[in-house]
Amino acid sequence: MTTYSNLKYDHPFSSNATGTGSLTLISSQTASASTNISFTSGIDSTYDEYIFKFINIHPSVDDASFQFNMSTDNGSNYNVIKTTTWFQAYTSEDTGGGNLSYDGNADLAQSTSYQPISREAGVGVSGANSDDSLSGYIYLFAPSSTTYVKHFLGVNNYIYSGGETNSFNNFLGGYANTTSAINAIDFKFSSGNIDDGTILMYGVK
Amino acid sequence: MSTYTDIRYDYNLPSSVGGAMKLISEQTASASSSISFTSGIDSTYRTYMFKFINIHPSSAGTFTFNMSTDGGSTYAVTKTSTFFYARQNESGTPTGLSYETGYDLAQSTSYQILTDSVPVNNDDSASGYLHLFNPSSTTYVKHFLANMNNTYSIECFITGYGNTTSAINAIDFKFASGNIDSGTIKMYGIA
């Protein structure tokens, strides 16, 4: 008797099939002393939301800012104009306490610069200790729109160890102020390499 | 040898197959006074997520929501909520992080504000999401969390609860004034 377990699988389930999910892992890249990690394919009108997930991003140098930029020419240039906000909550491993504040050094106002994901250079992700890293995500909405700006939202946590060791919880929001389609995205540190870590790109229908 | 395509389908896939998040329905605005979801909110899922893609108003205003316990006949659930935002104008000022007492609610049946005023230029919009937890509970209040960004730039953080032990079974979205000129709202269930 034929059973599901001895069938040859040849049927692609529709994305609308009962029980199927709406989150698709499109691709993932793992750094190995990489100057940057770019996604230059797979960002198109297939999905109206993309999620980039950062798993234990570890820099080769101390206190570098992990950051990103977007491209409208498939990665030839990463210089999209952005206006953003950035704030943080942090506490010290050593002294406790806590702080919530806006950081005007990590936001952008109509700038083509890379957007900090962690705090700016000097107070960025610790690379000094082998267990230090950053993890979190960014949501990018409707990158293929040719009508609207491209909103994004992000949250992450990382360890900073300059002077004292802090846990930073960062919140960034903003938009790429362009009506051209975004079709590539680039991640890097402000200095040094991405020593280790994985970035996963998901599409959400 | 039998294959999937040549056998009669008689097997109901478990809800865990293919992921735990399911798109239940979506609606696209076209000069719509509001967008309501009046079916699909029940005990099937413990969390519902509403995703907003480029919500564009017909006139500048705040984007809002309310909930219903009577299938959408009335949207007047009592809510207590918080609202804060980070903002930066394209010109670089003002910037900052602020609590907005004008946008929170204290035991009010009014619509909950989800964004600051969304401008009305052709490329302006708001995007983000709203999580609604366990709407079918008849024991607990109904918590919600939202995170939105609208052009200016303003990133808004909203949390609160529908202060009712009746099941929530419908939800309504609209601008404080004017229409939802365009944009898509998707409702997902998360197992």
C-alpha cells in the first residue's frame, strides 16, 4: 500500500495551501573575515516585505559601527538618500543602572551615508572578546515600489566593551527617500571586517 | 510508482507544515473610508499580526485603529495604551525621543493612534505592523504592540490592551480624517 512516507515527492505546495507559511528564507550568507555582505539578487516585487536577520555578527576590530546601505542599481552603488531615527536603551554589566536616549550621531537626515545599525564608531560592537557580537533584524517594506519611499524598522542588541561592558538595545527607523526600486543591500562595519556571523534574508508574502 | 500529483488528496496538513505564520487575508485601499477585518479573528491563532504597507492618506492625518466584540457592528472597545516616538525631520531638526500624551488612551473607547500625521505628498506613506495577542480570550484583557514608521521621519511605538474579557472578533483601521487613499493591510495568524 502506498503511504506518504514511501511516495516520491514531486509536488510543489502552493503558497496559498492550507498550513503553509508566509515567511520564506531566500538566502543566507555567513561571514568569514568579510569586508561586507551584500544581497544583490532576490530583492524584487515577489515580496512586499523583506526581513534581514543578524546572528552573532562579530567584528574584527573593536567598537566599529555595524551599518547598511541600499542600492537602486543592483549593487553598483550603495548611496540611497535616507532620513532616519535612532535611539537606544543600555545597561552596564559592571554597574547596572540603565539609560534610554536618542542618539543624534547615529541618525541620518537626507544623507547617502551608511545607516548605523549598532551605535556609531567608537561605541560600536566589541570585537575584543571572542564571545561579543550583535544580533537582531531589519524589516524593509515594499522595496520595489516606484511610487513611495521605502520604510524600514530595526531592532538589535549588542555588546560594547569600551571602558565598561554594556548591553545596548538599539531601535532604528526611517526610509529610503527614493521612488526608484531598491534591488540590493549591503552590510559592513565602519572599519575592519565582519569576522564572523550570519545574515539571513527572508521574504514575507 | 505513485507520486503526489497522481494520488487523491485526502490528507489535512498539520498547521505546523511550512511555517507558523499564515496569511489569512489582505485588503488594498482605494479611497477607502476604512479597512475592517470582520472574519478570521477567532481562537484558531493565539497571535494575530497586521502588516501595513505604504498606507497613504487622502489628507494629512494620523492613522488609527479600534476593535470590536460584536463582529464589527461597533468599534468601541475600552483601551489603555502608551505611545512614544523617535523623530527626525528631513532637514535634520527637530530630533528626539518623546512620549506623546496626546496619542495615548486611558480607559477610552476612542480609536488608538498608530502614527503621527502622515503627510500627503505622492511618495509619503506609513508602514509597520501591529500584534494582537489572544483576541479570543474570555478571561484576559487583549494586549497589542505596534511599531510604525511614517515619512518625516517618525518611528512610533504603541502598546496597550483592550480592557475587556469579551472576545475581540473584528478590527477597523482608518485615518482620523479623510480616506485611506492607497495601501495594503495584511492579517496573519501566528500559531
